[in-house]
Amino acid sequence: MAIPIELSIANHTGILQVLRPTIERFEQECRSKVDLTVMEWDSIWKDLVNIGIYGRGADVSEIGTTWLDSLISMNSLRPFTRSEISRIGGEEAFLASAWKTTSLVGDARVLAIPFVSDVRVIFYWRDLLQKAGVAEETAFSTVENMEETLNRLKAVVPAPWALSTDKSTHDTLYSASSWVWAAGGDFISPDGRSTLLMEPVVHSALKSFYSLHRFMPTADQPMNGDKVMELFRQRQVAAILGGPWILANLRAMAPSTGVLPRVGIALPPGPSFVGGMQLVIWHHARYVQECIELIRYLVTPEAQSAYCPVLGMLPTRLETLAERFYAADPHYKVLVEALQKGRVATDFPLWGLVEDKLSACLVQIWADIFKWPDDSLDTILERHLDALARRLEITLGG
């Protein structure tokens, strides 16, 4: 009799098509039966919390890297042993930034296995930079260079810059992180016990980030990721900030359109935000060894080579990242460099709660900027950051 395992996966584009061969191979070779549930993005967090609270549902689940601490606090996840980690490939087989998100500071347990990686980079039209007289190599290398580049691009495209400003994702937080990190700042202290939002270096970095609103379209605000991508495809903006799924989208348009050679990718001014998804085993799982074996199949280099380009995400296995597809392609080379030089948000307890509050605050700043364009940016930042800092100090117990 086949051993039943329930697997829940987020609804990535094309997920069923690309994962099915790996799951079928696992079922045949391990005499198991996988019941696959695809969770919608707008309800996945609620669905995962329900699994943790009630101790029933999926045995193995895909979760976001920044969700781990909340699920750990519910005591709902089963840790991986050293031998199980070795069986899956060992820590050394994975990207260092991806592995860092599998546990929390002060907790030696490994509670997740890296599945796919995500990173933020700048996509731009090369010919528009050339028309503006800007060198690609240095166009976005510093905050100052980026402002100069966008100033020059205004003569070519009236609103040359766009990024997601709506509240459906945490994109504003992930984007702004590069500016804060470039200035040597951070949102929360290293020990996770106090906020740094009112530090002058953080305020200055966020002011630089939000000041780019003068290069952005004012219509259709707040703007979601789909709208940003549409504007870029139509060349109504010259540069956008986003993740590897944008490259997957552009590759789907090629080769008939000849798009890819005209698109460049650059690192943001500071370290790129690195995130992604992980695989976890719930405490209530009955067939633990089969669950571990399923995870091993899902993160083999062969499996990652097959599904990452389709999903618009990046591998977490170093062996896959070293393959010619990633190492030789000029676009993917920059994405891999961003992974290697980037940073994860944090790895301390309560980050999930902090991330939600911080993300909501940063999105509201966009709303105020576009609603009251005559207001001082300093005033808007101080109003929101001061209030949030006071609330977070209570939350963190600093």
C-alpha cells in the first residue's frame, strides 16, 4: 500500500506542470502517494496558520523565508536532525544566504530546507540609457549615480522609474532595504530588541529612496507589480526594481520579439534583498522519513534546474547555480551575483510581526507622497516612522 503524504505548495506560475515529474518519480521509487494542494497567495498565510494551530492538513509545506519565526513560535514545526540534513545534501550544498534563513539567532535547530530563492535587482532598457548618454556599468552603482541616471532619462522618458507601491506584497520594504543597507543602516538592532527607524542614517536613506517618486508615474497609484511590468514592457518607463520572475516573463516573450538583448540587469545601490521559499515538516506528520525523502527529491539539482526558470525564481543549490544556464547567461549572472552579495532581512524572533507593521508603514508613506505632493518628504517620513518606532519598541521589549 502506498504511503500517503500531503504536500502544500504556493501557487507559482506553472507550478503543477514543472513539479509533477519530480513528484511522480518520488511516488514510483518510494512507494508513496503525494496529495498536492496548491495554496493561493492571498490566503496562504491564513491556511498555514490553521495547519499549525489545529495540527492537521499538509505534512510538508512551502513557506516564505520570513514566515519561519511565527510558525516556530507556534511550536508547530519538526526540526531536522544532522543525519536528515546530510541526507538532503548538507548545509554546504546550499546558498549561504538561503541556509541562513532556516533557523533563528540563538536557536541551533534547523527547521526548514531552502526551496527557491528570490532577489531584487534593477531591470532597464539598454538603448534608453544609451540615448540618455549614461554608461551602463555605473548607471545604478550608487545612490548618487542612480539619481543622475534618472535625471538624464527624464529627457528620454518623462517618468523613467517604477516599482510596486501597493499593499498586496512587502515589495516596498524589500526595495527600500537596499538603500538603508547601502547607507550602513538597518531597521532593527542586531539583537532584535530595539528599532533603528529614527536613526539619522536610516531617515536619510529612506528619504533618498522615496525622493525617487519624482521620476515615477503619478497615475494609477498605488501601483502593483503587474502594472509595473506592463509599463516596462511597453517602454513607458526605462527602469524598474523587481525579482527574477521579471526575467522569466521577458524570456517568455523571446525570441520572436528580440527583447532580451535590449534589456540589462544591474545590482541596486546597496545589497540586494534576498528572500525566497522553504520546505518544512509539520509536527503532526506521521510518515517523517517519507517526508524527508520527498523534500530531498524536490531540492535535487536536477529538480531545481527544471522548475526554477519556469517559476521565475532562482535555485538554492550551489550546484544548480553553477550550471551553464546560470553561469553563462549575462542576465542570470547578475541575478546570481545579487544572491551572493545580497542580504536576508533578518533572522531573529518576532521578525514576521515586525515585517508586517514595517511594510504597512512604508506603503502608507507612498500613499501620502502621491496624495499630498506638496508636503515635505521629511515631514511625511517623521510622521510615520516616529509613530511606528514607538509601537515597535513596545513589541520588541527594548
